[in-house]
Amino acid sequence: MAHESVVVVLLTLGSLVAVRVIYHAVCGFSMRSPQDVFPFLLHQDMELLNGVFHPEAEDGFRSKHSAAEFRKVQWKRIHLALHYCNNLSNNAHVFLGWTKYERAVNWRLLDADLREEVLSLRDVCVQCLHSSLVMRLTLRWWLVRMSIPFTQPPTFKTLIDLGSGDMIFFYEKARSLAENISHVYGKDYHRKLVEAL
């Protein structure tokens, strides 16, 4: 009986993932022209992002709060970390679509250095998306675990081994590359992109 339940759950999850992949393949943006980039970016405060994932903040929360209060703080912190991971993932998808456009439409017009930056942006976006996925799955699992009474709140220190620092590094690199590439489209475009980030 338990084996059948696990199979049903796995089939349901697999079906949901398949539906999402098909939906994005049919209805999502594949390529993004330069004008489709900055309107779809989500602003990301890098200082707050680093603060949410920094493990030392947790020690301060533990010392200032009772166990029950710390549990509530950690619950909110996990939700905030998920929010930031979703923002990073969104922006990495936007940049990735931009690299597809540049490779399909403008590739011959770009000099060798810009081509290298476009390829680097593509690669770092894929790495950011992978790291973000690992973080989001871990954080969601933590919320499930914390919904069980009397379990200890998880620690953000374990996210370091899973690549939280790598995710932030990849995103910062993607931002930097996108800013460099944006210079091709003029000062006004570069300014709008920087403001959106």
C-alpha cells in the first residue's frame, strides 16, 4: 500500500513537471530582443540577498530570540530566501533568452570579444539556474520539515555546501556581463538595464 502511494506521488509530480515544461515550451519566451530584457527584469538588492543567505546572521537571531521565536524568524527567512532565488532565476532566464537572440540574430555583427561575453553570459546563466534550483528545492523541503511540530529549524550554514555562495557569484557575474553587453545598444539602454537590476 505504501509503495503504491509513493508511485502515485511520483507520477503526479512527474506529470506536473511535464505540464510545466510543455507550457513554457509552447507559451514562454524563447529569445528576447534587447528591448525585451529590462522590462522583465526583477530588481535585486545584492546586499539584502547576501544578508539572507549569510550564515552568521543566524547566530545573532538564535542569541536574541527564544526557540519558538527563532523558529518563526527562520520560517520567514526561508520564505525570503525563496523569494530571492525566484528573482535570480527569473533574471537568469531573461538573460538566457537575450543570449539566444544575440546568437540567432546579431552573431555576425558582434566582434570576437562580444561573442565571448555572450557565450559567457549564457554559461553563467545556466549555472545560476542550476544553483537556484538546488536552493529552491532545499528551501521548500525545509518548509515541509518545519511544518512538523517539534522539529529543529534547519540552518543556513548547510546551504554553503549546497552552493548558495556559488549561486550568488554566478548571478553577480551574469549581471556584470549583461551590463557590459548592454553598452552595444547605447548609453540610454545601458542606463535602463542598470536601473532594472
